[in-house]
Amino acid sequence: MNLILVFEQLLNGVQLGVTLFLMAAGLTLVFGIMNLVNLAHGSLYMVGAYLTVAAVQWTGSYLAGVALGLAGTLVVGMLVEVIALRTLYERDHLDQVLATFGLILFFNEAIVLIWGRSALYTSLPAWLQGHLELLPGSIYPLYRAVVIGVGLAVGALLWYVVTRTRLGMLIRAGASNRQMVAALGINIRLLYTLVFGCGAALAGLAGLMAGPIYAVQPGMGELILIQVFVVIVIGGIGSIRGALVGSLIVGVVDTLGRAFLKPVLGHVISPTAAEAAGPALASMLIYLLMAAVLALRPEGLFPARSGR
Amino acid sequence: MAEAILAAEKLRKAFGALLATDGVDLEVAEGETHAIIGPNGAGKTTLIGQLAGNLRPDEGRIRFAGEDVTRLSAPQRARKGFARSFQITSIYRDFTALDNVSLAVQAHAGHSFRFWRPAREEPALRDPARAVLEEVGLGGRADTLAANLAHGEQRQLEVAMALATRPRLLLLDEPVAGMGLEESQRMVQFLSGLKGRRTLILVEHDMDAVFTLADRISVLVYGRIIASGTPAEVRANPDVRRAYLGEEA
Amino acid sequence: MSARTLVLAAGVLLLLAVPPLAQLIGQPYYIDLVRRVMVFAIAAASLNLILGYGGLVSFGHAAYLGVGGYAVGILAFYGHHNGWLQWAVAIAASALVALVIGSISVRTRGIYFIMITLAFAQMLYFLGISLEEFGGDDGMRLKVKSQFSGLVDLDNPVAFYYVVLVLLLAVITFVHRLVNSRFGRVLRAAKSNEARSRAIGYSPYPYQLVAFVISGALCGLAGALLANHTAYITPAFMDWTRSGEIMFMVILGGIGTAAGPALGAFALLLVEDVLSGWTEHWQVILGPLLVLSVLFFKRGLAGLLPGEKRDG
């Protein structure tokens, strides 16, 4: 096991973390501000991936496809908010869970209706293919590096908006006192729709970037959504910082675990036992980590008391 | 010379930059009726929270019945004989009045890991509950759903639940809040019937109730006790007049 | 006898009559269908204990179907077909898993609890997939059903049907007694008003944990039954969408009612059966139906029954 390999897997872990972060940021924003549990967040991830693939095919241009895919996801998100979710703000979490669960079933099957059950083929433009030599001897896929870069840039943008702009102030104020903000003449409904739309766009971005790496298929949203839950539990709900730290931890632990747990175990216990236990443990690793964090800090690492 | 059943020493609690409790000393003797008064924002809620076990003080100690209970949780203190009623009515709305009180009785009638026998049919729970309801004047409403009781009746139910735990000390948070004149007079009369038999800490705004019931009064202003003594002493205290009673005396 | 009791008795009689009726009209398929519904009704009844009465929104209950099912499957794999042993292990294993998961999750509240229970169920799902020995992703067949040494033969569909029916009635009765006992009252009180419960001296945690364990154990029994019913055990038993379905059964039927889970199981599974007959894309219809039911149909089916709708 050489260091180059570890380094590459570490980067993969960061890349997964960045994807998780985009999802977690959207989910935690919506929950923190509107007190809404949205299980269908994963569906928006899926919609982003599918719309982008379709748009790229239609326009023939990768960037145009990405722009259209993102815009489309934003629109879908806002439509869902206006049609289905508005009534849920007043309801308890159980109702929200159940209603958005129904939405998941709907979206997954709608995707199947339009595109079928098998995974979609996604192609990358030539300028995104290829490799970077980040360390001597280490060749890392350019695309994954771009994903990391974009993700971190979006994270920085989010942080800036939320902590340094008026909009961000409104968002944080709305989180702590809805009625007050409304009384000040701010259109709360519009704010909510915008926030939800942003969350949808973040999920869509995560989905379209993840498409070429993982598979674009029905149900892809739920697989990642559950990992996002683990991120939020570990990181603490309501805080962007918690989402970032949690995402990186989960992404790195999961990736390194899947890559190295079996060989490492093979040194400690017998190779045949490691063969059986390794993959099993690796897939359970982030959940065990979550359990450990909960045992020590039941509210996560960076729970937001009010706002950041 | 009655022993102090509740003693708070140098309690301090801050929320960020806000110092809600600033070195509070409080002593309540057994059998005493002690009122805590103070203007809004004085920090009464925070103080009660610390006494009852919902908040951990940053500094200071609380002794109850000779024991240091500072680190004990609210249920633990309740099991040691500390009962409280809430300022904003906090009852079991979807249970009947009788069930509400019976649940309070149950908490102090042996363990509750019994899985088969219907609890409603247990005389050991039902009879004491009925008795307490009669005592506070809700006997006729025993089988009414708590949510359907009038506001004043719900306040009575709060007190009944606190009583049903056979406490050594009753902390009543604004027991007559929101009650009409007649209702609050009835409640005050009932509470004065408890005087001497139980130790009462009364947090109240209603000055009639306070001066009728209290043996001693402590005045809380900006997180500090600025005066503590008999009603006459407190009335005469210039600091108190200035800070609080000025508008009302 | 109140109107409510009469209606419920009629329901039981109807269930008793299904096998002879099905045989009469030459459609033994209905015995299978209703039996499957009843197995899920047991799972829903177990979830109702902690969700409906306890207010704990556990979104990972299907995990116990898996634990119970795999307990039966794994024992059978190694040649242990004794039904008493298998089902006892299924229940005990589920209780143990629930204890471990519960001891961590029950400390948390609200949305955390939902996410954590979901995550742990997913963890068990991945564990199931990675067990190559037992079929991994594909699962394994149950070649020999649980054996009860001549007492009853589960290979006989009608006998098996009545076993499930008896167990369903037993579970419903047990849960009903439980929620009216001292223990159940504390659980319901903690749901109704936690601050008040703490103020009179109850720490909700031990009660909620015990309820969580009982609930898991009962669902493990449902898992053992399901394994025998499908004669096949796969990680899909623990799929998170299955957890969602069980939750829906509890809500549709009416939370915190004795008959609710059974009514909900019947409603949901029958609707699924009908819809899947129309189109293979039935979920695109079911999804919005579920959303609408949450938005507009809060009291659940049990609210339609005559008479007093609350327990104890």
C-alpha cells in the first residue's frame, strides 16, 4: 500500500465529501430556516443529473447543458415547493417525512417512465477528460479535481452570502423569528420559495456533477440522501460549517474505508476472515462513526443554536 | 427554629452576554410560604429553572432537604419531593383530569415497569387521585378531558398534580395567572389552607395573593435578590419601593 | 357491546372466513394475499407502539423484519429447522438489535431521531448485502419452512394463514394491554407532554427504550413470518422504502389506536395490489396518493369507526 494510492483515495474522499456537502448545505438550510424535513431532496439530486444529461444531448454543448440542467432543477424545486410543500410548513415532522416520502416514489417512477430503468450513459467533453499530475507519480482525473474545486468554491460563496450579505441576514433572521421578519415587511413566502430553490439548485449541481462518476439511474438520490443524513447528524443540524466538516469526514472515512479496510484488516486478522468482514465493515463504517459521535456529542459537532 | 429545606447559594447563570442570575442566595424554611416577586425580565423564569432542575447554574449550589441537588435532573429532584406547577399551563391535554393526577400519583407509587394490568383500575392510583381532585375542588370534573376544562380549572389541575406527588416542597409558578377575580380568590383560599402543612414557594405578580399568603418575600430584580424578609419589612424597604412596588403600593 | 366492538368482531370473523371463502370461489390466491397483509399488520402494530403511542418516529423499522427473517434463514441454512428455536432467536435477536440502536437513538429527538433510525436500518441493509455466505444482494431461499414438530404444518397454506391470524390478534391484544398498563401510560404521557412528565418524576428515556425494544422484538416475529411466507430472504426486507411503507400503514390506519395498524396494512397493500394490476408504474400514482392522504386525511381509517376512538 503506497502513499500515492492513499493520496488519491484521500482526494476521492474529498470529492465525495464535496458532493455530500452540496446536498447537506441545501438540506440543512431548508431545515434550519423553514423547519422542513425534505426527504425528496435526493429526488432533486436525481432530477439535476437527468435534466443535465438530456440537455447536453439536446444542445450538444456541455456547458449549455449544465446551465439548462441547473435552471431546470431550480424550476422543478420551486414548483414542488409551491404545489406540495407550502402546506407542510405548519405540520409536524412526521407529516413532512411521509409527504416527502410520497414525493420520492412519484419522482423515481416518473423518471422511469421518461427514461427507463437502466442507467444513463453520460459523456464528458474532451476538455474535462484527462488527468492532472498533482504529485510526482500521481495522476488524478481532471474531472474529479474540477468537482472538488467547484464544490469548495460554492461553499465559499455560500458562506459569504449567508454571513456577509443582506440576503443572508434575512435568511438567518427568518430562521430565528419568522413572524418578526414578516412584520418587517419582508415577503416571507417569497423568501422561502427562493431558499428552497437554492437548496434545489445545490442538490441539482451535486447531481449533475456526480453523474459521470457514479451512475445516473432511478433511486440514485436516496442512496446519497441517507449518507447526507449521516453528515447532518455528525455535523450538527442548521450550520453550514457543520455540514462542511461532517461531509469531509464522512466522505473521507467512507472512501478510505472501502479502499483500505480489507487490506488493513488482513494484517490484523486472517486474510480469509478479512475477505468476508472487510467489505461488510467498510460499508457500515460511516454509520458506526455516526453512532460514536452520537454517544459523545448527541447534538453533533457544530450544532447551530441560532443561525451559524 | 425551622430548618431550611431549600437553600440556594450564590447562583449564577449567564446566557452569552446576558447575566440572568447574578449571585442569588435564597433560603426557605420548612413549612414556610415564601414568595418571590419581581418585575418582568427580572430573571424569575431562569431562577425557577435552576431550582427545579431544568437549567444547570454556571456557579453556585442548591441544597434540598439537606442534600446537594445541583447536579440532579428535574425528574430526580421530583422523586426527592420537589414539585412544581408551570406558569403556562402544562398538563396532559388528551388525558382526563383524573388520569392527569393519577399519573402524578403513579410517579411516586412504586415502579412503573408493569405491563399488563390496566393502570386506571388500580385503587392505589385512582383513590388518592380522586382525593386530591376533591381537595382542590375539581372532584366533579374528574372524568373530563383536560383539554376541555376551563382555563381556571386547568390551573387548579396543575396544582393538583403537584400536590399528588406528596411533595416536601411545592414551587408554584404564577398559580393564579389568567384567572378571574373569583377564581383567584378561591385558589388563594385553597393555598392558604396548605400553609404550614407544606412548604410553598410562590412566584407571583398578583400582590393580593402574595401579601395574603407569604410568610416571607424575596424580591428579584435584574437577577439579584435586593430584599428578603417579612411582608412588612419588604413593603417598607426603599430599594423595593423604588424598583418595584413604586407603581403598586 | 358497543358499536365499535361489533364492527371489530365482524372484522375478525371476516378474517377467519377468508380461507373457506377463497376455496369456495376457487381463488386460493386470496389466502396468500391476506396472509401477507396480516404479517405486515403485525409489523405495523409493533411500530404503532412506539410511533403512535410513544411519539417516536422510527424510520428504520424494516430493519427488524430483516433481522427476524435472516435469523430464520441463517438457522435453516445450517440445518436448524426447529420453528420454536428459529422464532425465539428471531425475536431475541431483534430485541438485541433494537436495544443497541435504541440506546443510541432514543437519546435524541425530532428530526435527529428520524435520520438516525433510518441510517442504522440502512447500515443493516448494507450488512445484509455484504453477507456473501447468505446470498448477498440476491438473498437466499428458505427451502424448509419452520418446523413445529407436528403441531402445525406451515407448508399448508390454510394452517399457516390461521397461525398468522392468531399471532396478529395476540400482538394487537398485547399492545392494547401494554398501552393501558402503568408502563404504557408513562410512555403516552411522555409523548403528550414531556416537560410535565419530567416535573412529576418520570425520566422518559428508560420507558422509551424498553418500548423500542419490545417494538423491535415484535417486528422480528413479523420478519420470521415473512421469511416463511415468501420462502425467500433478501436484504430488500430492510429496504428503507419498506420502513416508509410500514410507517404509512400506521398513519393511514390511525395512530394510537388498536385496530389502526391492521386497517392501515389492509388499505395500503390492497391499494398497491390494485394499482400494480393497472400499470407497472403504479408508484407514480401511489406517491401523490400518499401525499394527499397526509395532507387531508389526518385521523386515519380508525377514525371512521363508530364509537370512542381513543385507548385508555
